Amino acid sequence: MSIEIKAPSFPESVADGTVATWHKQPGESCARDELIADIETDKVVIEVNAPSAGTLMEIVKQEGDVVLSNELIARFEAGDAAQAKPAAPAGDQQAADNDAANEATDAKATAELIVSPAAKKLLAESKLDAADVDGSGKDGRITKEDVLRAIESKGVQAEAAPAAAPATNSGGNGAAKLNGERSEKRVPMTRLRARVAERLLAATQSTAMLTTFNEVNMAPVMELRKKYKEQFEKSHNGTKLGFMAFFVKAAIEALRRFPAVNASIDGQDIVYHGFYDIGVAVSSDRGLVVPVLRDADRMSMASIESKIKEYGGKAQTGKLSIDEMTGGTFTISNGGVFGSMMSTPILNPPQAGILGMHAINERPMVVNGEIKVLPMMYLALSYDHRLIDGKEAVQFLVAIKNMIEDPARVLLEI
């Protein structure tokens, strides 16, 4: 039975997607629900699975093609009839003949290697041998990204070779000449990276963004973690107590006191949110994503840490859903995990505020007239000045500082 495979129904906030990877090629058999393709949107990667056991017969949309919601992307044959050899698409016979000739020439070098169409094209353009590329796809399939990494590695080596070569004197004047080429590569932005760029640019152009800074003594929280971390982990099925849960809880309490920071602007209206959906910025190979802790005020510290860990894993594997990325009334970004000492976080519209955490460094501080070495962290709050006055922003950040320096305030909500 022939089945049309279509792109999934995208939510209203997603206009279209791009076919990122075909994990199966025409003629390959599939088990029911086996992953056959990835479609990348500007928010997440959506998986397309086999509707039943059978064979992929024809790919209608190639890697890199833009697809709309419910648009036909492939044809599939279910059951025993799926053993039939797929026909070459009309108008592509010459291309198929060329591919066959190329494959015959390289058969020995690429034996048993599975190469995606986009990767095969890049291999030809870069004059790389598929045998020299490590495949990261299913069953060792070589993807476009694998070839790009190989090209980058080759480019670095090509640049390093001339630098290591002996200098040649010309005309006896001692001027050194380096032989070789300077390499560069041009690759299209991923949809996620393009969307991030678009949103960041929009945030700087459409908001009156300002940033206020403060610093916080992390010693009380660090001592609390050290004292209870083993007991916490045992009591909560291996969930570790991190700093983020403290900051999420402190931010929620500060948002209660300063509701404008939890609000957003919609046209000429101010929308005050009676809930606390906290976005947590997570870095992935594809770019920055911001999954949301829904109703974070109702979550325990253990559930906050567990959910953040879950989101981190999903971000790395591209498994975050659109629902997990949608909404958010306030965002927290931790650049400190990468060693950032201080930065200015950019707003995530239509949110009015974002808190930036940074690296913890020991610094000499004056305490009651004495110099002490304390683990200090710089905090940054970027806010939309159209909605939040400077006084409110400063007081909001001071409230977070006070709660982190005296964690009992978080529990007592004082």
C-alpha cells in the first residue's frame, strides 16, 4: 500500500521548516515508527517517523528544501510490496546516471559507506573521499554536517602547513615568504541560528533596553549546598542541587514584589502575568535555546533542577518540543558556566526582563571593616525601560542579591 509522507502540522508560530537530514534513502526498509527524516524549524527539530513497516520509495523534498505544514515530502510503501525498487524521479534520470557512474568509480573507496545526498554533493565539491569522513548518522551514515567538519579540519591543517614551513629569503633582504593558500568556507545559517539573529536584532531595535549590575556573595549558598548536597541527591533520586534552583526561586519571589518585571507590552497595553513561566537559556550545538519552566512557582527545587537537566539533554540531541520552547514571562541566562565574568544579556521579547548570572571568582571584599576573600558573582539585569523604571530594576536585582546571600529568605518568602 502506497502512503504519502507529509511534513507535520506546524503550530501557528512556525511558518515553515527545512528538511535537515534524511536518515533513510529510497529503497531502504523501515520498521514502524523508525526515524526517517528531521525537519528543522526556527525553534526545534521535528522528527518524521515511518508510518508502518515498509520501504521508503521516493524522496520528494531533498535536504535543504523548505517545506510547509502538511506538505508532501516522500512516498512510502507499506508491507511486502515495499520490496520493489523505487523509480527514479522524472527528469532526474541523467543525474541518476551520473551518480551511478561516480559511485562505480568510487565503489572501492566508499564500500559499505552510507552517504546522504547533501553530503555526497559536498564531498564532490570539496574533493574529499568519503572514506576520510567519520559518519555520525544512523548506522554510520555520513551527513552534511560530518563533511563540513571534515572540510574545516582539512582547512585548519592546510593553514598550519605553510606556517610550519621554513621561511624563504628573497633578494637577500630577509623578507619571509610563506607559500600556501588561506582557506575559508561558506555555509548557510541554520534556521535556529538565523532565528536567534533575527530575534536579537529585533530586541535591540524594538525595546528601550538598559542593564543594571550588582554583585552577590555566593558563600552562603555554597555552604548550604556543601552541607546538604549528598542528602539532597539521595532524597531526590540522584538529582543534584545546583545554583540555578536558588536563582529561579529568588527570581520568582522578586517578580512577586515587582510585577512589572514579569509583564510584557502588547501594542498599547501592558499585560501583567499572574503566573511565573521562567525561561532557562541553554546552549546547544545548534545555538541558544530557551526552554520554559512552566508554573515554576509551584515547582520544588528538586523538580527545577531535574527539569533543567532534562532540558539540557534534549537541547543537545535536538529533542526539545515546540511547547517546551513556547512562552515564558522572564528568562535566566547563566554565562558563568562558560567562564563569563560579566556580560549584558539581551531581552527575549516580549519579555521585559532577563537575569544574567556569571562566573564565581574569589575576590577581596571589605566586611565590617575587615578584608575577606569571598566567592563573588556579578549579576546583570537587562530590562525594557518602556515598562520598568530604573528604580524598580535596581530594587529587583537587590532583592535577588539579598535572597541569595541569605537563602532562608527564599524559603520564608521575606
